[in-house]
Amino acid sequence: MIGTTEIIVIALVIFVLFGARSIPKFAKSLGQAKGEFEKGFKEGKKEEEKEEDKKD
């Protein structure tokens, strides 16, 4: 498991490599990807529930 110290070191390395300007863009893209993943997961779960209801 990753501890707090490791997360801080990783964040600092990302900050140094990508610079302050690109981090907000990266965070926005990461948030959008997470949202799309959750949306797809919910849709898949709904379809699975519909199929289960049809079987019963």
C-alpha cells in the first residue's frame, strides 16, 4: 500500500516533470475519464439488472 510520504514524493516528481501549467489540465482530464468510467459502469450494471429481470 502506498503511504503519505510516497504520495507526496510522486506529486513533487509530477510537478517537476510537467510544470505547474499542465497539472490542472491533467487533473481535469483525469476527472473526466473517471466520470466516463463511472457512467459506463452504471450503464452496464443497469443492463445486467434488466437481463436478470427478464430471466425471472
